[in-house]
Amino acid sequence: MSRPIRRRTRQVRVGPVLIGGDAPISVQGMIKTDTRDIPASLAQIEELARAGCQIVRVAVPDEAAAKALAELVKGSPLPVVADVHFSYRLALMAVEAGVAKLRINPGNIGARWKVKEVARAARERGIPIRIGVNSGSLERDLAGMPTAEAMVQSALRQVALLEDLGCSDLVVSLKASDVPTMVQAYRAFAVRSDVPLHLGVTEAGTRWRGSIRSAVGIGSLLLDGIGDTLRVSLTGETVEEIRVGREILAAVGLLAEAVTVVACPTCGRCQVNVAEIAAEVERRTSHLKGPLKVAVMGCAVNGPGEAREADVGVAGGRGAAVLFRRGERIRNLKEEEIVEALMQEIEALYRR
């Protein structure tokens, strides 16, 4: 698979994870537990880590949440990002707790001296700052502009402010719930700055609709070579955000460690239960780190060709299938043998 040529950006470090430059694009998540509930929050972070999350964000709405950060940072297997709004004191507490990154909007922190205090503390600790621009909370003086351009102007002025205060370890996000607006904003910013970009469609929606909207928005930008890290925002289980994010990266050829299961859409020619077989193989390979391509095909039209091109594949017939391994026909299978036979071949390839 050909891979997009990425826009070159400056590089920042978030704990052990690099963002920007030639670093791989990282997948972020955000816990949905009460930050003050440390056991529940750590359990959710562990779940995200198992799903392939590389950076985790936590909301810091009040002082109690800020006080919980030190324990979360200590117990988390992932670098922790503190999401702070309106209060420079909470941002300073997050820095003191040892978070790996701050997510703030300098425009809602308050007076310049407050932003200066946060910038100074972050700079002294080597903590990068993400400037989070959102189409729903732009400065009032930008109200007359088209939304995408207003978002870009907001980001540029906040980058200039923080750089003027000595902070160059920055990441920018320009999120909107309207996908064309979000894509337009990121594209416009990318040609005006080398600050690394955190991609996302905000308030994307439920699992089904939100996944599609995120794939279109984030995927379009990745294919343009734009983007250094991403977070999929879904209403529902947070671990689904990681799975969707990783699948988007895999789809555009930017995730080398993904197991990709391809399957035919089925039609009147199909005589095996492709949907059930593919879903079970996908479930049983979700913990594996590839790269590996598995094909589950239902008939003789495209089936043999797709199965031969995959690392492991089957082409279905009348209640049966032919098993292929890296282009070689291995044996015939009964329908009830397909899943186990595929898994045996997959596990054998991983052992090599």
C-alpha cells in the first residue's frame, strides 16, 4: 500500500511518545470516568492501553480532580494529558502533578499574566501545551469571519502568544462538528505553521455515525499528509474510539502494526456466512499487532484473487471454502472449519 507523504512539522515529546517530525502518528483517548475516582479512572486507562491507545487525556474541572492527577500520573501506563479550561490555577496544579501535556485554550484562561504563569510553569517542566481551538467557542472578535478561517486565526494568535512567552513545544487542534469546516481549517493552518496537528471531529456523534464522520474528516487530512496525532470522539464506550482511530490509520496505510480483515459484501452468489466468519476472526485478532492481512471471501468471482493476495485467506463455495496462505492454496475446508483454520494459520505466522 502506498503511504501519504506527510507534512513535516516540529516535534514535541509527550512522556515517551513523540508527536510531529517523522514520529509515527499516535492515537489518543480520553477517559469518561470521574477523574476524582482514581481506581475507576486507572481501570479505564488500562483498558485503553490494551486497545492500543498511546496518550490519554483526563478532564480537570475542579480542584478535587486536579488533586487526583498525581495518583493518576503515577499509576497510568500511558502519558497523561490534563484538559483544563477557565482556571490558570488548575493548570498550574496539573503541571505540579507531573502531567505529560496540558490541553488549554489560552483565550479562556483569562488575563495575559495568567497565561504567562501557565506558560512559565510548563516551559520549566518541559511540558508541551496543546492549543485546543473549537468552532463552538471562538473569540467574539472573530465572529464575522467564515468559521474555518476564524478557527485558523484563533489558533495562530494563540500560538504567537505562547511563543512570545517562551513556549515552542506546542500542538494545535482545530475541531468542528461540521466535517468540511474541520477539514478546511486544518488545511488552511497546515500551510501557515509548522506546529504539529492533533486531528479530530468534535462531537462526532454515536458509534455508527461518529465513526463515519471521523473517518471522512481525519482520513481526508491524513491522505493529504496532514496530522501528527489523532483522537476519535464518540458518544459511547471510550475503547471504541481507539479501535476506530487505529482502523483509520490502517486504512490510509499509516499503521504498520494492524491486523486488517477484508471481507466481501456478499451477494446472491455467496454460499457461506461471510459476515459471521469475518466478525469472529476480527474479534479474535483484535489484540494482535501485525502487519497482517486476512481475507474472507464468499465466492469464486473475486474470492481466489483476494485470498491469494492476503497473508491468509479463504474463498467460499457451497458450504465450503478454499484456504490460502500467502498466495499458496493449502486445502479445502468445510464451512464450520473456516474460523479455526484461519486462526491456526494466523497464529502460526505470528510465531515465525
